[in-house]
Amino acid sequence: MASALSANSVLELIKNRRSHYPLSKDLSVSKERISEVVKEAVKQVPSSFNAQSNRVVVLFGAEHDKLWDITSEVLKAIVPADAWEGTAGKMAMFKGAAGTVLFFEEQETIQGQQKTYPMYADKFPTWSSQSVGMLQYTLWVALEAEGLGANLQHYSPIIDEKVAAEWKVPSSWKLDAQLVFGGKTGEAGPKDMLPIEDRVKVYGA
């Protein structure tokens, strides 16, 4: 029996995925459901030679708040005082969301690949980054499908050490990005697009 799922169904989800700011602590689905979606995404997203180098930590509630308190503390030590107000506002906005997904790459896995397949040694870090990027996007779209808003942040490497200490993250896990999620508080902003004719070429059709 043919599947009812079509490319249009998938593309509609992709089209709906946007960066939402700010977010609320209201969740349209349970924490258990979100955890389930995260686990399934981690299992299904591809990786080079099926290396499965992606690692994830999910923070809800007070643990999520703690992450953005840590990030604020780190930034306050390096951001000029006359620029702090804007940064503090961003930190408060992220903290106001319901949770954060932390994405990591397992360096021991990458190094193991490099030893096993030396011909491709210089490629494995890139391929791992591509895999974690696919995971970030997959989860972003999946959370959108569950009615949640999200935005992707990159505060590595300045928070890496404190994050590892706080959540007992193995030293071989390298932090890559942070997906902030929560309830939508409004519509996403406008999105400008370049002409598709300048971005896609088709031959032989």
C-alpha cells in the first residue's frame, strides 16, 4: 500500500519552520513527548559510515534556566559594559523559553574513524558537522510539527567548560549549538529570499 505521506507534506513542515523570538514556557506537548521526538531524531538522522557521532542533552525548566544564567555570567565578563544591556535582554529572552537542546559531537568516534579510514581522515570532522547540522534541522522541524517555536543559538566554545561541569558531559563531547524551544508568542518575522532561478539549475528535464 502506498504511503499517504508525500513530498508536499514534508515540504510544508519545512516551510513552516522559522526562527521564533521570544518564546514562552508554555508547552503544547508533554516533556515526555519532546524527549521521545529527540530520541527518535537522534536514532534516525544519518551519519558518515553510520558512525552515530551525534550526542544530545535536553534541558527543561530550572535546568534550562541555569544554562542561560551560566551563559549570561560568561558573557558579562567579556562584553563591554556599555553593550551589556542588549546582551542581557537576549539572555532574558532565551531564559524565558521552556527548554534547550544542546548538540554535541563525540570526538572519540570521529578520531576512531580517522584511524580506521586514514584516506578520509580530513573529511570526518566535516561529515560529523554535516550530521549534527541535519539533526538540528530535523529536530527544529519536528518541534514545529508539534506546535512549538524554536531558535538556534551558538555560544560555543565560551560556555563549553561550564556546561560540561554542570551536566557531567564527557570530555570527548564537543558542544556545537543550542536549540531554544517553547511556546510561540507571535508570528515569525519576514524572510527575504533570493530569486530561486539564481540558486537552482536544472538540466535534462
